[in-house]
Amino acid sequence: MQITSKWIDGMCFVATNELGHSIVMEGAAAEGEAKRGPSPMEMLLMGIAGCSSIDVVMIAEKQRQQITDCRAKVTAKRADSIPKVFTDIHIHFTVVGHDLTESAIERAVQMSAEKYCSASIMLGKAATITHSFEIAAA
């Protein structure tokens, strides 16, 4: 895996992966300017949301759960001093579908947290990560 980052101006960069997919990141916008993309720290949280959501959906589908939607809301706290690392991260899943069972979804969230989500497990070495979920009918 390889990512390149190219400076645009100010605190704005474009990151590109090996397949040519790109995303704009900006630490802070210049005064009076609109921010053009998420910050690198927000990108980390986006990565953990995506990684863990993929796991939850795949694991639940293997359990024959009929999922129609899965949303992850990630909230985080950072240290007050530099480096302002994440200290606490919470991932809340809203899983939508037909005839979903609480035990199956709970198991999917647990397996993602403990075994499969590389992003979550890696960040868990530096921050406390907690998980919760709710089920909604489709």
C-alpha cells in the first residue's frame, strides 16, 4: 500500500493512492476562505468508521441478517497538549434492516472491535475505543 501527498497551498494537500483515487485534506483554511476538505485527524476517524462498518455489514450478512443500511457515528476526544492525539473514541452503529436480531448485530460489532477492524485495533493501542449500536427497522 502506498499513498502520496502533494501540497496545494496553505495547509491544503491532496492525497492519492496507488489506483489514483484522491482526496483533499486541509488542516485549517486561510482566513476568510472555506475549508476544502477534512483534516488528516478527521480522515483517521473516517477510516475507522469505514473499516468497522465494512466488518459489521460483512459479519452480519454471514449471519444471514437482512441489512439495508449501516451508519457509524464516531466521536472522539483529543489530548489538550501537543501532540494532540486521540484519547477516547466512540463508535455508534445504527444498523437498519428486516428482522435483525440483537445478538447477531452485537456479535458483528464485537468481532469487528476485537478481531477484524485493523484501523480500530491499531488506534486502540493509543486511545480508549468503545462501541455501541442500535437496530432500526427498515
